[in-house]
Amino acid sequence: MITVAFAPLTSTESLFMTSNLPSRVISFDTFQLPAGSPPVACVDIGGTKVAVNIVDEHGVRGKVTEPTATTGNPDALGRQIIRLIGQSCAAAGVPVARIARVGVAACGPFVLNQGHVELAAPNICGGQAGPARGLPNDWKTALLEAPLRAAFPQVRVENDGIGALEAERRWGALQVDGVPMAHCAYVTWSTGIGTGLCVDGHVLRGKNGNAGHAGHSFVVSNNDALCGCGNVGDVESLIAGNAIARRFAPLGYPDAAALFAAAYAGDAKAAALIDELCEIMGRMLYDLIVTLDVQRISIGGSVFWHHRDHLLPKLRAVVRGKMPPLTEGCEIVAAGLGLGVGDFGALALVA
């Protein structure tokens, strides 16, 4: 089991916490489906890697990961997933033909083609922003759902923010005494910036399943901040993990890990840059709170999770005191499922 550590709070910051948060959470590696459940495949597609697990009554088995396919034809990602499911099944000792359902939690946005989801993800499809973004393809979309439905009997594809939201509501920080919260949001701060939204007990999806792409909301016009979607100066282009590397490498910080390491070592310039990142993310959180009137936001993703004790108080401080009738009733917390939220997000789609 994993114990979640939260940052120490001042008395004013306690407005953003609750005694109903789980102090211990489910470990994905020890999760089991009920007895008699057929095996399911869980696929987590990010801008950096694809992870596949097989889950059944015996537990989680056969995990395989690879860098996300970004070369070849636009169906390369779909073919990669089919191959990885086969490899995962082989490692788990489960015949592929026994897979009852495939849950796919994928970075978006999505485009529907004859009712099937294709990815127009900025960190995968180079045709969105063009050669300046540096991706090795010119795809406008990557085929996903159609090839999977040709290979498996039941497939559910959702934005990974929605998958993580559903997982956090079932097993993580977006529940109270085991009951899913009705007004909440999940935010990932990782390779990209994504969200999942729930209002009045309804998970928001939108016409193409793209509700929650707050990471592509505009913040500033900034020539050093080209997003993979083609926007210049949206949230993702300014603070996402790959944006930190692109923007700050010329300043001596080649990636997010180097930036935070420098700040922890007393580098004032690095610390100031992190404060700027938190100001942008904090404003996005504020916008979510005042737009949706949510009662809790949980935050996950590799950039946030590895530095949560440092970042969480800063994010709370940005929101605190702004429009108190709305913000004082909302808690900002670390994801209850930790780094397992992506795997759990795919599982939540089929379990």
C-alpha cells in the first residue's frame, strides 16, 4: 500500500484541506478484480510513453511500456497498442482471445472519424504545429479506436483526464467516505497539462470527448512558448514538462528535474522560474474553480507528483484570497492514487 504525504500547512492554508482525504490508497500492483471476472487490458497513452497492463481476478500482470510511437504512418500508434496488448498477454500468460474489454485512457484532443476516436494530440501529431515543434511526423491525427475495434470485442476510449478523474472518484482523493464527489476536477501536470471535470455528479465530455482541455487556454503571447497544438502562449506551452525543457534549456536547466534540483540547491533564478510556473498553474486552477464551482481538485502527473511538497503550498497560495465566496469552499490536494493514477485511469474505464 502507498502512503500519500501532503505538504505541511499553515493555518490559512488549512482552508484547502479536509479530514475526509484517504491517508492510504490502493496500490495498482496489488489490485484485483472480483472473482470470476474475465481479463481486461488497460492502456495508458501519454505524450512520452504507452503503458499496458492485464488485470483480472488474479491481479495486475504483464506490464509493458514503450515510448509512444511518433514515426511511420498515422496508424502506427494503433498498431503499437495492439502489439503491446499481445506482449502483455504473453507476459501474463493470458490468451489474447480471452481479453473481454480494452480500456484506453489517451492524451487528447480527440477527433471523431465515422464515430471512431482519432488522436490530434500535440505531443504525438507533428502536423498540428508543423516542423517548428520538432516532432518526426506530419500527422494531423493518429488512428486509434478503429484498429482497436477491429482487433478486440469491446473497446472504450476516453481522454486520460476523464479516466484519471473517474479513478480518483472511485479509489482516490475525489471521494468522501467512499462516495464519489459530485463537484470535482482532476488536473495532470506532466508532459502535457490535462483535466477531467465533474459537475452535479456528471462527468463532462463534450461533443468529441474533449471537455477539460484547460491546458490549451491562452495565458500570454510569448514567443518562446510554442505548444504542439500550434498555440503560442497557452498553459501547456508555458509549464508542461516538455515546455520547461524547451524554454529553460538555454538558461542552463535542460529539463524539469534539473530546474527543481537547482532550486532545492539554492539557485534563486531557478526558484523564481518555479514561482512563475506555479502562478500560471494556480491561475488555471482558479479559473476552473470559479467556472465550475467545484469542491475539490486533485493534482497528479510526473512534474507535480515528484515535487508535490514544494508545489502544492505555492498553488494554494495563488488561489487563496481570490473571490473567497467561491475559492474558500474548494480544496486543492495531491492525487490520492499518486503515480498510479494513469494505470488506474485506464482500469476505471473497464472495471
